[in-house]
Amino acid sequence: MIDVIITAYHMHDLIDRAIASVLMQDMREGVTVTIVDDADEEPYDDVVERFRPFLGDRIRIIRKEENTGCGDSRQVGIDACTARYFTFLDADDVFCTPFALSTMVNTAEEHNADIVSTNFVEEIDVGKFVTHEKDRTWMHGKLYRTEFVHYNDIRFNLARSNEDSAFNTLCYSLCETQCHVDYVTYTWMNNPASLTRTRDWLRETVCEFVGNATYVVDTLLKRRLVPSKFADVFLSYLTTIYGYYCQFLAEGREKSFLDEYLAAARKYWAAGNGERWFYDPKYRNVLATYYNHNGVLDSLRARNLIVLCDINHFAKMIGGNKHDQNRKR
């Protein structure tokens, strides 16, 4: 019925806790567990043997020959999936209720949904939690219909970070029915050694975020997504990319970093045919709508950051001034 895909790398001290949270599910008999070993130095065979008495042949390991990161590992799990549904569980996280999987599966069955999302909690410090509601970025607390993903050939971008957002954006853009359940099913545990907890996570991964956004718009253009839906994706990403640039500018980041970021943004603009938006008569009004909807200004002001670059100027910087340059010639 449902395959729980667990990607593992240097997780021997924590993975037992994750699998134990699968064992406590009320629909355990309909669950399989696939551990994707991202070419770890120490294998996970002993883990499987510990849980074999409870899961039998419904727990397996797929060992990769090369360490390529979480996104590729998740893709390996999807490619091997034959269950009706799949969900992801990071090896350092847990399902926080015995009804996590049955809640998602029953909702998917009732509504014939391609995607079911639930709320999840994030442990930001020992004993301190925040709740994420109606999230569309992270993989946490989400179920996917395998046939839908395979039929639409939705694949992870081969990036080591921010791949969640790209995969989910493609899924939500291409699905026919998606449901959200206002119920917490998943706990994102605080693991200081996790890649996402590094000191300057945004700086280290933001260009990959833009790269993933580029992958999304390029894929959706090839799939001939309905123009209005494509506009929603393209402009939403654009305002977020702009917001990050404003933040870096206000923080006084070094020129070499800003140049690298702008180079990535230019590729995004080109992949999404940004020119059509910049010179559309409705462009400024449409972009302003997304700009305000995404709360970019509010977010920057909340951190007392002065906005040093107008969004239209930013668009010109990453490619929207080509027409003006040609006119001058």
C-alpha cells in the first residue's frame, strides 16, 4: 500500500528511532520500508536484521555505489517503488503519531488524490518546537501516488540541497487533485550535524536554490504547462530570488558572492523566458501582485533590512534590459 523511503548517510545512531516510528503505525501490515544507503562507509545490514523479525521481507536496502546526495537517493527510492503510495522519512526524524500513515493513505483513497500533505513540527532547539502548516516546500508529512509521479516522470534535480522545493513544485503544478489534512504527522528533529543546520545554510545553498528553480521552470516549459499556472510558478520564484538578493545586499555580502548569485539568477530568467514578462503591458502590475503576496517587503522590514534594490531594477540586472540595450544601438 505505502512505501516509506528512508535515505541514510552517517545515520547509524539515529535510524533505529526512525524505523521504530514506522513500526508503531496502526497500518503497519500495509507498509514497506526502503532504506537507500548513499554509499556510506559503514553498511546498514545490521539495521535491517534488527527489524527483520517485525517487518520480514517488507524492509530492504538499496545501496548506491557513489555518494550523490539526498535528492538522488530519494529518486533511487522512487524508481524502485512498486507500492500504491510512497512517503519520505529522514533517518534522523520520526512519525509523531501512530495514525500518520493511515491518515494520509485514507485521505488519498477517499479523494483519489495525487498528493496528500499534513502539518509537521520542527524541533528548533531541545524541547522547543514550531509547527509548519500547509507547507509545500519540505518533504515532511507528505504522501505521493506512485503512478502519478511515474506517469509524469517527475524527478529530483541532482542537487545536494533545496531539491525538496523543486520536486514539490513540479508535483503540485502537474497534479489533478491534492489534499491537505490539518493534522500533525511528522517531527523534524533537531540534529546539529544535519546539512540544513549548518552555520550559514542560506549562503552555502542559495545558488543551488536558484538552480533548482531554473530546473523547475525549464521542466514546466517543456511540459507545456498552462500559461497561467506557469506564470504563478515563475513569478513566485522570481520574487523569492529577488528577496534573497535584497537581503544579501543589505547585509553587505562580498561582491564575488553577489556576482555568483546574479549569474545564477540570469540563468533562471533565461530558462523561464523572462523577457515575455518584462515587456508584457501587465508585467509591473502582475509582478507587484506576486511581490506583495510573497511578503518579500514585510520579511525584509521585519529584520530591519533596508531595501536597496527595486524589483524592476533587479529584473533588468538579470536580463530585462536587453531590449533597451538593443534600442540604444
